[in-house]
Amino acid sequence: MNRIFNFGAGPSTIPLSVLEEAQKELVDYKGEGLSIMEASHRSKMYDEVHTEAMALTRELYSVPEDYDILFLQGGASLQFAMIPMNLSIGGKAQYVDSGSWSSKAIKEAKIQGIDYEIVASSKDTTYDRIPSDIKFDDNADYAYITSNNTIYGTEYHEFPTTKAPLIVDASSDIFSCPIDWSKVDMLFAGAQKNAGPSGLTIVIIKKELVARAGDKVPTMLKYKTHADKDSLFNTPPTFGIYMFNLILHWLKDNGGIEAIQEKNQTKAKLLYDAIDNSNGFYVGHATKESRSFMNVSYNIKNSDGENNSQLESKFAKEATEAGMIGLKGHRSIGGLRASIYNAMTLDGVQALVDFMQKFQKENS
Ligand SMILES: *Cc1c(COP(=O)(O)O)cnc(C)c1O
């Protein structure tokens, strides 16, 4: 077996033990004589997986009882539209624009024709930080943020406080650190970055918000439809939920959210230190205060401070040859990006840091 280190932003690396468990059970799930992906979503065999994944989400993430946990489809991107459809009630929706994913969410509010407003943005500085001057109106229908900006490598280290319901796109940092639920009313994520394969969207939402949607919202796009049926209104992505459940077990076996947060901090420090100690050869995109623990976006600079895109391409190519893939930055900002989600090992980050130091010696 030849497993490489996958630094891709998503779909992304999955713990080896989880893949092996799935492999072991793939053809004959626990002696039932069929695969979990062949089982009816109404069967007892599947129901146990479904119920366990919900219960473990609540337990590990300390989700209070007055929140529903929903397993949906359509990716995080469908949430951009479902949020204004379900939660706008004729007042104002307020957004923070901290990068491409927030911009896409804002675009859907515009398409819905609701009254929306951008209260803070870091666009002027190429989204290199979380805006510092965020002030939401307590009377807004909802307030919207993106907790981790996957492309630019910035992350909130504290959520803004508002009386308006706070909606958080946590697609790229869900389960990476504890959540203060007294500040958050809805949190959602596509599973494919930190919680398994693609196909599943996790939505954790306060029950009082679930009830908000008007009659004009299509059945499948209404949170209430799914909340009322424990996310079994129609066929859920059963195999994705099965994989998600295995990831949750892996998280629990490894000490839960606090333990993974500590591990994430250690990995991120190793990588940021390597960047900071490179005498300006590598330069991080994000300001230090806004640095992400999940996605580290950086450039290789010439001595005059300009990005050296040729060397960046060479870096990505040689890293691939050395068994480290997915390091090319997003097409919108170029440069390099290492995604170091929960499942990336310390060994993987150490291998990258060693490679960075060797590459610098050979190319400066
Ligand atoms: C990847 C990503 C999305 C889009 O997720 P899909 O599931 O592909 O729709 C949205 N928001 C953030 C922060 C992301 O990282």
C-alpha cells in the first residue's frame, strides 16, 4: 500500500483507520449479508447508523437539546439559498463578506430578492483577514458569517456577538474546535472537508428557526420537512452518513473535540513557524491574527517581495513527486495552500515542513 499525504482542500484526507473499517464492512456489513449502501433507508440496520451519527454529533459537539441536527444534500452551496428562503421574514439579512464563499452566499440572498446588507468586508485587502469592525443589527432577521475561509486561509477565533440569529458556514472547520452555542443559532457544513466524503450536508439549527419558513418554500427546501422526519423524509445519502458516523467514532476514540483542537494547533504552529522562519522565502497570505488552523495559504516570494509563481508551480510539482498532493493554491489567488484538517497527521505536516526547508535551500 502506498498512501500519499493529501493536502487538498476538499474532498480531503480521511483517517486511514476509517477507510479500513469501511473496507472491512463494505461487502458484508456486520454479518448482515449485504453492504450498508445496499440497505433500505427504512431498515433497522441503516437506522442504527443514522441515529448513532445524530447522537454522536450532539454528544461530541455538545449541541444543546433545543437544536435540530439535519442530514441534507445539495452541499453547503444549497444552504446559501435555503437560508434566505427559510429564515428571511421581511426584515433585513446581514452578511460579513470574508471571501469567495461568503460572496456566493450573498449572491443567493440577492437572487431571492430579500433585503440584505454587507456589514463588513475584507475584500479591499484580498480577504487576508477577518474584518475587525463587525456590528450586526440586533433586529436583523439573521446575521451571517463564514467561520473559516477555505481559499484565503483565515478563520474567526471568536464569533461576533449579536441578538440576531447567527448563521455560520463552518464547511471547512466543523468539528475542529468547540462551539459556543450561546452565540450560534445555525451552523452548517458540507461533509467533504472535515467530516467524510461528499454528498452529505450537516445542518445544526435552533428549533425556533426551523419553524420560520413560509408556505411558499418548496417541501424539500424547507428545514421543517427534514426536522419533522429526523432527516428521513426522503432517501438520505446513506453511505455518506455511514462514513460520517465512522469519522465521529474516530473523533471520540481520539479524545473528542478538545483533543483534536490541541492536535490542530500543534500542526498549524509547526507549519506557520516554518513559514515565519524562512526569511521571507515563504510568506503567509493571512494576517497573523486571522490565521486559519485548517487551511494555510502562502506564497513563495522573490527577494523584491513579488510572488514567484514559477517557483510555486515547481514546488507543487516536486511536492507531488515526493508524495504530497493538493498543495496548489485555489485558482482565484494562486500560490500554495496546505489544508491540514482533522484527519491530516502530524507526520504529514512534518513531511511538508521538511520538504519546504529542502526546497528553499535548493531554490534560493
Ligand atoms: C467548500 C465550501 C463550500 C461549498 O461546499 P459544497 O458542499 O461544495 O457546496 C461552502 N463554504 C465553504 C466555507 C467551503 O469551504
